[in-house]
Amino acid sequence: MTRWSSFVSITDEANNEARLRVVSVRITSSVIPFLLLFLFVAAAASSNPNGYMHLRFYNHERILGSGPSATVVYAVQRRDSNSGAGFGNVIVYDNLLRAGVEPDSPIVGRNQGMGVGSSLAENSGLTNFQLVFTAGKYKGSSLALQGLFPVAPLGTVFERAISGGTGKFRLARGYLLTTEVHATNTTLTVKLDAYITFR
């Protein structure tokens, strides 16, 4: 069984800590405010050691139409569509985030949000959702995401934007790469790779 600590792959590519060289200068009262501003900016720039992160986890969904145990359901169904991508359809979901692809791997959070069939061709939808972490290092934090969800074959990689976050992800920006990796008649497992930067 995959452990929580192994599901998170973190790459820290932030700049090395700023090193200040002390130089003998004659400081006048007019220079002090500028010096204080410089020191504040330098401290703020080096206070976040995780300037860049790569996180990987797996979305486990009980798909639309799989009965009372479904984790994604119609809120509005204007047109018939097994994928929910019918133009004008609205779906809501509350899927499990797990450490691995296995259905019994540890739960680390939830993927909660909604999707709207926004394409007249009915080949994509617009999604708006939160990745809410309920266990491990990021418990109590969340990431906010939005973007298109295309109707595409298993294994297709597509991208959505990270527009913010809470807790340890405050001021987060970046992108999420999504790949559907396993499907049955009632379940869908999706690999999520989040690439996060901080302002």
C-alpha cells in the first residue's frame, strides 16, 4: 500500500537564499527608508523555500449513472449525454483523492466542484473545482482550479489552471495536467500532476 509520504513528489526549484554582503557605507537619514524597504523585500523573497512544487495524486470517481454510490451526478440535464458534456448540462462531484492508483490506497483529500457542458459540439465542458486536502502534510489546505475538460480517449493529457489556494497554498499559481489512467463501467481513475508556483 502506498504511504502518504510517497504520493507527494516535491521539487524545490526556488532560488538559493539571498545572501547579503555587508558593505561599509555612510548612511544618512534619507537612505534609511530605502534600506529598510530593500531588506523587507529580500526577506520576503527568501521566506518561502518552496517556490516551486510538483505534486501527484489520483482522483477516484464513481462515474455518472453508476447508481446511488456515484460521486458525480447531474444538477441539470438539458440534453442526454453519458459524459455530462451535453450543452447546458450541469454536473457536481465530490471525488476521493488518493495517494495511488489502487482503489484501496490512502485517502489524502477530495476533489469537489462542478462542470458545465459549454460546447455546442458537446465535446468538452468547463470545470471549476477545489482540491481539498484532508490528511498528511497539506491537511487543511486547498487548491482552486478551473479550465476545460474535453471528451477524449483514455490516456489523453489535458491542462487546467491553478488560480489560487488556501493554507499552505496561499497565492499559489500554476497548472494541472490530468490523465485518465483506468476506467471500468462504474469507476474512473485520473492521475493529477500539479505544478505550483508562489508569488
